[in-house]
Amino acid sequence: MIHQTIFLFIGGTEIVFILFIVVLVFGADKLPEIARGMGKGMRTLRDATNDIKHEVTKSAKENNIVDTDVTKNINEELNKVKDDLEDFTGSLKRDN
């Protein structure tokens, strides 16, 4: 049985084709710069998510509603977003 890596419902062949088009459009010398910019964007998004989580937790503590279902649901959703973001950025990271 052949297993293909599926990334955002895109198969390996489509990813290779997209990368080929990106290299043709931007050139090989611009790819590290583009990847660096995407990494900074992902880091900014992760930091914003953590800031929102801390603000929600802080507000909940101030109003004595730390253990309610609302805050649990918000924390679960934020954790899902964080996990999805880590899965996405994990595929972009280079092995050193």
C-alpha cells in the first residue's frame, strides 16, 4: 500500500509542482528570504495567540471565573489553533 503525505488536502505531486512554480516565479535566490518572512509571520501569529490566551486567563482571574466552561472552551480552541500552527510550521522548519 502506498502512503502519500497529505498537507492541507494537497498531495506530494501538487506540492512539488507548486514549489517548481515558486522557484520559476521568484528564483532560487529569493526562496530563503520568502521562507524567513513566512517564519516571522508564523511566529507573530503564535505570539498573538499566546497573548490572547494570557489576556483571557487574566481577565477570567480578575472576574473570578477561571474554571467556567467558557474559559475551558476558549483554551481548547486556542490549543487547537496552536497545534495546527505547530504542525504547519513543523513542515517548514529545516533540520540542522
